[in-house]
Amino acid sequence: MCGIIGVTGAPDPFTVLLDGLTLLEYRGYDSAGIALVGDNLLWRVRDAVRGHSLEALQAAAADVPAGMAAGIGHTRWATHGAPVERNAHPHCDCTGSVAIVHNGIIENYRELGEKLAAEGHVRSSETDSEVVAHLLERELATGASLAEAMRRAVAELRGDFALAAVSVHEPDVIAAARRTSPLIVGHTDGIGLVASDISALLGTTRTLYQLADDEIAEVRPGSISVVGLDGTTRDLKPLKVSWDLVAARRDGYDDFMSKEIHEQPRALADSLLGRVQADGTTELEELRLAEADLDEVERVVLIGCGSAYYACLSGRIALERWARMPAEVEIASEFRYRDAVLGERTLVVAVSQSGETVDTFHALREARRRGAQSLALTNVVDSLLAREADGALYTRAGPEIGVASTKCHSAQIAMLELFALHLARRRGTIGADEGRDLARGLLALPDLVAGAIARLGDYLSVASRLAEVQDVYFLGRNIGYGVALEGALKLKELAYVRAEAYPAGEMKHGPIALIDDSAVVVAIATRGRLWEKVMANIAEVKARGATVVVVCDAGDEATKAVADHVLEIPAVPEMFSPAVAIVPLQALAYGVARARGNDVDRPRNLAKVVTVE
């Protein structure tokens, strides 16, 4: 995710900000910037050289004017607008007297932008964030203080955000606010601080406070005051900090993987925000494909590697079921070398968390050479894949540090299903009522995944009893097959266990010969239209002595009765089950790996981004 840092009252605010941004660098970023204010002077430096932007900021240290009183800094992970300098934070108003930094999504930025444009404001970026600077400019023109202007601006915003702003009119003040996105404030002798992450401030102070939703903070040198959206004074909420710096980067989790498992609800919510409404309407603003061209598509080919490929399996079923669109799934590394029959009415959707996976990139390029339309689904704006494709659709999962994908995988599933819903609505293959039901199903995913995460203790308990396992077979049918494949991959990646996945009906066509009383079988047995068939497949392996672990709906006593171990998840409609059902399998692999003493963030022989064939 993006990083925010702010300081007032420091003798050298530039150094404090740059040091804070360096401590936030582990989160990943594609651009960075700093703004400083003094009496009637705002100085700003920005750069967009991916992971080297902070080096460029450091080079600007000699140009910092003397007498700067306060400042804000930002590392950006692009959502709205390409990762280029004009879209980098901080953003300024028309007068160049106000600067803001922003994490999150301003959902109604178009509506606000149109109103501001009608009032004469001119925006200089493609971001949703910049509208906040102009809202502050408008309110300051009425004589409001910076903090009061922030309060009024926040009242107009929809979405999730963390904000910090400075103004030349009050050069020793930082105004800050949040809704959902994290933001903390702190102080030490004569210095006030703001940050999105504890790790940015631990080297300066441990006197920290957590802002609540819709609270606005006025941070001055050594003092902080907070009001609510209604203007009434609020008490500061102390934040107890016992972590060291490394732990703070992990928000207190033991490792990045467990942190990222817990971040899945937020990754899903951010990815869906503003793109689907409860009435069934969808808006995929960055798609770039002309609607007329999209309407001409007669066939979709989904390509990816590893976890991305398994996400595509869920996407294919959604495309077929909802949009009635012929769909295929291909392993990207093989697709390039086939004589695939493609044309202008074929849409190739390339899925890659990093957008840099070389096999997927070359497969997409080959598809385009053969005349297909192309769409990139990636977590990195303006990545190699996104630049190559005709259109792009971005997950908003934030940087994923752990090598084994968790939150990016679940976000890919959600976005592929959202794309299927979008096509279904355009093609008229679903009615209004079904469209509303599907939209609500997507919007419910963050809470359902959070419900599964609340059961992590139960999942890890099962993992502890399987710590010595050697051979594991994962079974699933239809929408559950991709879940089984991803579960097996996670166990291989993290625990170094031989694990294979099969469509459950295929067990009797050969693999069942491997089943004996030493085998463990993990079955995806949530309630769907093939549940009875899955139960029959479980009976077959159970009769041959296998230890059976089931992923099932909470309270499903019939399914639990056939299992030796149970991984319950909140009951979820069949088509939306993959993003929820994968959580216990992530935890299972994590728990077995930890029990064996493995490094879950850096599994042996693996890299986060595969850039060679």
C-alpha cells in the first residue's frame, strides 16, 4: 500500500520525511514525493522511477530552501493514473499553496471533480487524490483554518482514505484525517508527526495515537488536537507499542505471509470499491477496451502461471455461467508455443500479480501478434504486461512481500468474477434480479473472508496435527477444483510436501491406486450442486484408509461426519466460494511449514517474480 509521513517542528523536516519514507519502502512503491512549507513558500519534489524514486529525492536535498516549518511525504502504489511524475504525491491546489498526500480510494472523485471544474479549478493529474487539494483550496478561501477545511472536505468524500495536508498559510500545521485506511499521529519534544505505518515513526517517538474513522487531527509542533466530523472535540487514543522496527513493518505479525493473509478482506474491498454497486451496475474505468470492441468478443482465453492460472479456473466458470461466453484457460508458458487459433473476436486475458511474469508477457505478445484483443489483469499499474495489452484491469491488493501469493490470488478471483459480471450485463445474459444478487455476492466477499480468517486458530490446530504429513491429495469439483490446485501448490511451496490436486471424479481413474492409510486427502466439500458427488468421492478414499480433511460450510454436520479433520468456513454461495475456501488451505500450508521450521516468506528455490523462462 501507499505510505504517508508528515512532520512539523523538526529542525530538518526533509531528512525526517526521507528517513520515514525509507522505512516505508518495504511496502513497495512506484513513485515518491515530498512537499515542505514555510512562510509563503511551498517546495515540492517528486519522482517516478519505480523502486529508485527515493534515491532521486535524496539527490534533491541540496535544493531544499532554508526555514521550512513542516512537510509531508508519500510513497505511491498507483491506482488511479499511471505511475508517472504528474500523478505522484504530494498534489497541490491551483494556487500552489496547499499540498496533500492520500492513501486509499476517493470513490466520488469524478463527481467532485466536475463540480470543482465548474468552479474554475484545474486539475493537473489523473488521480482521484488531487480533488482533495482543490476542496481544501475552496474552503481555505472562505477563511477556514486548514484543519477546519479538512473537516469540511472529508464530509464530502466517499470511499476509504488517509489524508495529510500542509498549507503556506499555517506553515507549522499538518491537518490529517482517515476513514478505514490506517493513520496514526504522534509527538515528541517540540515535534508533531503523522504516518500511515508505525514503522515510519518508531525511530522518532513512541508517543503515538490512533485516529478513528472520520476524525480530523490538527498536528502542531509537540501538540495534537482532534475533532470528529461534527466538529466536537475527541480524546486522543494512545497506541501501545512494544514492537521493534522489523515487527512494526509486519504490523506485529510474525511474518509477512500471516500479515498478508489477514489483509485479504481489505484487498478485496479495495479491489471492488467503486467498480460494482449493490444494484448490479459495474464500472471498470481503466479497462481501456472500447465497449464496441468488447461487444464483438466471441471467446475468452485466460492465461497465467501458478496461482494466477488457478484464479483463471474460477474466472472461466463465471464467464461461462453468467456471460454464456466460451472460455478457455491456458498455462502461459505452454500457450506461447502452441498453434493457438486466435483472431480479432478472441479476447486473451493475461493474469499476473507483478505484471512482469515473462512467460505470461510473451504469451500475451504472441496472442496480439495473431490478432487477438488483449487484457492484462495485474496488481501493478503500468507494469510490463499492462503496457503491452490493449486494456488493463487492476487489483488493489497492495504490495505482496511474501513469495507465496495470498491476497493477490484472492483479489484476482474477485476481479475475474467482476469482469464476468460486467460482460454478462453487457451481453444481457442475466436479468436485473440476478445481476443484483451477483453484485451483492461479490460485495459480501470481504466480510466472508474476514469470517474465515477469524477461524485461523482452528485451521492452525489442524495443521499442527498434520505436521509430519508426506503425501497429500487435494480434491475438488467444478469451482472447487481451482481451490484444490491452489491448496496443493501452497503446501508444496511452503512446507515442501508432495501434494497433488485432482478433479474429485478423476481419482478412480488412476490416482486412487496411491491411496492407503498413510495418505491424507483434503476435499473441497462446500455446499454446491456437486456436493453429493464430492461426498461419494470422499467415501471412496475413506474406504481405503485415507485421513480425510474437509473444507466445508460452518455447521454442515453431514459433511463433518465423514471427516477426520474439519476446516469450516462461513457459508457462501457456490460461485463465490473460492476466495473464501482458499483461506483455510493457506493456513494449513502455513501451519505445517512453520511446524517444520521453514521460512514462510522466502521458500527455498522460489522467487516472487519469475523473469526468466
